[in-house]
Amino acid sequence: MPTPIDIQLRITNLGKSEVSFPTFDTFGLKISNAEGKRIMPSGGRDATILTRPKLLPAGASYSLSRKAELRWDDKTKTSALAYYDGTGSEHHFGPLAPGRYKVGFWYSVGAKTDFNTKRDPTSWLGEVVSDEVLIEVFSR
């Protein structure tokens, strides 16, 4: 049975004017093992749904939620983490051997993005990375 993981990012507009926060292809997970080696995802973009940006007035906040789940594969006898990015896409991190891992959540919007070459001047630009959370994967 999969173990669900809820991921939430709270955005607050601290500026004096409204700001647009793009939500398409701007979020992701980063996972590394105990030695610091990054685990790269596979999968993605089979059923993509364009997600709209969130327009936040000055002083307003918005919470965005994403889902992930830790799964056990009886055939390979390994675990993997499935991450759902909100577009209908599913990214897989694994196989994950038993041990400790660090999981972080990132949000990044660059000056040039594939989905928005005519960027709205009110769009927020930058990158935010959450503190890492330690998880442990056990063998069965």
C-alpha cells in the first residue's frame, strides 16, 4: 500500500503591487541519499494540463499543494517515490534502497521560460528551495 506525502508551498506577496506566480512546470522535488548523491527522476509529461498562474494582490497569500507517495514494488523488492506535479504528470524517484534520504521542494521561475516567452512584467522571478526533510526507507 502506498504511503501518501502531502507537500505544501505557501506564497505571500510582500510587495506593494499585485504579482503573478506561474504554476506550470515551476515546481519539483529533489532527493539525495545519505552520501549526498542526487536521485534523478524518470517519467513525466504523458498527460500534461497547463496550469494557470496565480495572481496575488499585495499582502495576499496562497497555498499550493502537491502530492507524492512512497511505493513498494513486489517484483523488484524496492521502494520508489512518485511525485505528482499538478499537471497530470508523474515523476518517479527510484529504486530507493533501504536507508536515509533528504527530500526538498523547489519553486523556480526564470527570465526565459518555454511556456511563456512573452512574460508578463508582473511575474515573479527567482528560485526558492525548502528546508530538506529526512526520510528513511526500510526494507520489507
